[in-house]
Amino acid sequence: MNEKRQRFERVAGNRVQAINEKIDSLAKCSNKNNYSYSQQDVKKMFSSIKAKVKYAEQKFYVELGVKNGNKFTF
């Protein structure tokens, strides 16, 4: 395996793990015994998260030279 691939696996793997841990931490905020929030709050949070994930995903597709990376077509 080449050096760039090894570095990608190490760095990206660590970053994905960190993101997963942050999401687990955010999920703990769903406990209504400790927190008060509305459906609008939940929608706003997850809209923001989804937009960032889509942005990051598109950056990878651009680098790969894939047009319409995850756009549905027949």
C-alpha cells in the first residue's frame, strides 16, 4: 500500500471516529429528563449537519472527477 493511501486511512479513519463520537454525544441531548427542545430545534440541528455532510461528500466527488456524484438518475 502506498504512503498516501496509508495516510488517508489513518487520518480519515480517526476523523470519522471523532465525528461518530460527537454524534453519540449529541444523541445524549435527546434525553427529555435533562433537556428541553422542540421539533424545530431538532430539524434545525439535523439540517445543518446534513448540509455539512453533503458539502464534504461533494468535495470528495469533485476530487475524483465524478459528475453529479450522488445525484439520482436512471
